Amino acid sequence: MARNDIIKLDERFPFAAGVPTLRVARGALPCPKGFLVTDYEMRTTRGSSGRTFQGFESFVDTISKGVDSFSYGAITHRAPGDTSIAGVRVSTIGSGTDVTVYSRDDETAAAMMNAIRESIVSSQSSAASVSAPQSPTGEFAHAIDLTSMHPVVAAAAGRLFGEGNYFHAELEAFKTLEHRVRQLTGLDLSGDGLMTQAFSANHPRLDLSTASGQSGKDQQTGFMHLFRGAIAAVRNPKAHDPHRELDPETTLEFLALASLLHRRLDIAEERRTAD
């Protein structure tokens, strides 16, 4: 099969869908009787370290525990060395996920991409739009729509919040901040040291300011302290202390803070891309 005979479809999703996307993408590959699905390019990065894998399950297990980025590919073929009849590639880029499907015909390529798209979009929608359980006093029984928050926060905390698991909703939302800062800067650090180096007013790796001159420096310093405080006061205690019951109102306020900080990271990421 000549290269120009291959049908190729690309789609980008504006959030990191992680392991569910990998499993859906792999499952979308056609596998007629007598054909094989072979995984390749299984690679993760965290900080300055990269790791490659031979087994699919160990690959997804590592991703589920938290990585900065990953890339994955798989093909369907009759035997090793034979021309493939279909393929898929998934990779995280910044805070989004790129999916590419390959096939010999339009119908197969479209069916694969539709299956992947529908599963990812459905998963994201159910995570982002949830209902808050009623509190013992009868308050807060109205529906809560987290789609107004940053998509990273909605994806990380939406399902947990809807289940009433407020402790872990907060924890997962604030873990995404540290993960994203590490991903954008390439720094192999954590906690206060990561935030200080990432947002230093004199030599910032990520510029969060929207003003110039001294006002811009003041903004940068202020947001550096907000990020440091978010990790010290919210993320760290929840990661190390015993589980504590929380109320939905307070959790929403913390989620809004995480959303605000992610939107500042959007500014820094867009500015760096433009440069």
C-alpha cells in the first residue's frame, strides 16, 4: 500500500483525557480474525525523565499514577512485518490530547474516529456537569454545573464532586496545578520549590502577568504567592493528612480558586506559544 493511499484523520481535544482515551483508542482499532494489534511508541515523561514501555498495562498503570506527558501508537496487521490495515496514535500536548487514526479506507477511519470522539466527549461531559447531593439542612440541593470552571478542574473533580467525595475532589483539582506547572516548565521539582522557580518575578519560567513595568512584577509576585499558598494550604495537607469530611459550599470555593490559577496558566502558555 502506497503511503498516499492511507486515510489519515486528526482531532485535538482541549483537555488531557489520559487512560480512558488510550483504552478507547486501542479498542477502536479493527481486528478481523487472523489479525493482530501491536502496541508501539509507549513513552511517558515526567520532569526531565523519559521512560519507554513494552507492556500496555504497565504503560497505562504508570499514566494513571500521574505523568507530564505520554505518547502511544498501535497498528492492526496480519503478522509482524506485514502492512498494517489501520492504526491509531494518541499523545498529550500541553493541556490537550491529540488523536490520529489511519486506515486504508474512509469508512473505517471515520468509524474509528467517531467511536473515540463520542466516548471522550461523553466522558468529559459527564465529569463536567454534575449535581450536588443535598446537605443535611436541605440547602445546596440545586444542580451544580462545573463547565463554567476550567476544563482541567472540571475533568479532575467533576465526578468526585457529584458523588459527594469533596475531600478527593479538592485534592485532585489541586494536584493538577502542580502537574501542569511541572509539565509547562520542565522542572523536576514539587511544592514550594517548583512554584518559586516557575513564577519568580525576576526570572519567571512562566509569565502570569497582564500588565507591564512594576505593576506586572507585582502581579507576577502576587500570583507566585497564590500558587505557593494553594499547594501549601490545600494540596499538601490533603495529600498527607487523614481523610476529613468537607461541605460542598467550601469545596466549590476551593475549586474556583484552582480554576482561576489554571486560567492564569493558560495566559502563560499562550504567551510562550506566541513567542
